[in-house]
Amino acid sequence: MKINHIYHGNCVDVMRTFPERVIDLTVTSPPYDNLRTYKGYTFNFEEIAKELYRVTKQGGVVVWVVGDATIKGSETGTSFRQALYFMECGFNLHDTMIYLKNGASFPAGKNSNRYSQVFEYMFVFSKGKPTTANLLKDKPNKWAGSSTFGVSSNRQKNGGIKKGSKRTVGKFGYRNNVWEIPNGKGYSASDDIAYEHPAIFPEALAEGHILTWSNEGDIILDPMCGSGTTCKMAKLNGRDYIGIDIAEEYVEMARRRVEGVSEE
């Protein structure tokens, strides 16, 4: 198994060459519901899920970013079926997070019968209890600097209220599980190479999960790496990476992006 390398090939075949329990974190966004042709390649979801379970370390995490198409008036439910299958493979569904696309879609028109679609799911699967959870504390607090009673305030058996000690609200609090991230040209990526790919996800999304669910020196995998966003952000944040893509054009694209990290 080559570390800090982007493989060209079918991800199932490539992962089958890896030893068991070697990956700390996977962050990926697979093709779904045929929204993109991806040069005619097919996508064997069940085999990918099985291999991800095999190669993930105990305590490791898989972040699976996916949505649903609307076909003949009904959402497909692909995301939920995939989440349930991951659980059948042995993963825990540690968290169902939302990627809220800031500026992603057009508002619903007057003749529309549904609201504009502005999010995708970020399913966080864990193999047992996650070994690492560096929750990000960068959400601005509305009441920063003010004094309040601590969260320990509670009602006693006699009906009285025991107040906690006063504390000052910090400038930032922990994020919740809905991440609003700007996307689109000029927002999703800091380099121009990424936009040569038909469907990229934001660097901020990959980086947030990498910082949360891994530590420096961990191995980060993206089995359908496309333009290489996960690999790039892993390298930028002191992690090792492995990328895989079946399209040679995208492999070269991802390699160019990762190679440019040291120059930025």
C-alpha cells in the first residue's frame, strides 16, 4: 500500500490490495443517482462499503457525502439506503450531518411545487467508538463577553433551583452538525485546477472533517477522489493521504493539485 499516492484504478480492486484496518479516516463524495456520467464508469456501492469496513481501523471514521435526485416527482432515497447498508456492514451511524450549500441553487419559481434543494447529507460512520473527535470550536457566539449562569443550574428535589457559578461567554462555541459552506466557482477551491472536474466539493468541507476525525500523521483515504480535494487538504494539515480514481484524467488532475500544495 503506497502512502501519499493517488492510484489509477477501480477503488474496490485497489482497496482489496490493502491490509485490514489501516485507514484512520475516509472522506469522500461518491457519484449518485446518475447525476453525472463520470465518463461512463459504473459504481458498485455495496462492494465499496464492504471494503471500506475492512480497511478502516477500529475507531476509524468514514464521512460519506451524498444527496438524492428527484426523479418523476419523487426523491430517490438513495442516501438513506446507503446509510442503512453501511450499518449492515458493521459501521455505527455516528452522526447524520448536513452540508448546507451557501449559494448552491436557484430559488423555487412560482410554478414550483417543492422548495429549492440546498443541502446534502454528510453521514459520519464509525467502526466502534471514534478514536478521535476534535470538535471544532469556531462558531461565533452571539452573546460573547456577557456573563451568565453556568449550565449546571438545575431544579432540586425540594423544588428550588440550584444556580451554577457565573461564567463569561466565550467568543466562539462548538459547531453544530449543520455546516453552511460557500460553494461554486471561487469558493469551493483555492486553485483553478479543481474546476476542471464536473463535481467538486468544497475544500472547507473536507478540511473540517479531517481536523475533526483525525490527527497529524493519520492516513486519510478518498476512494473516489475526483479532483483530489480530500488528498490536498490532508497534505495541507499534516496527514498522510491515499486517493483512488477510475478516470486517468482525474487522477492526473488530483496529482497536480496535491503537488501544488508546497508552492502555496
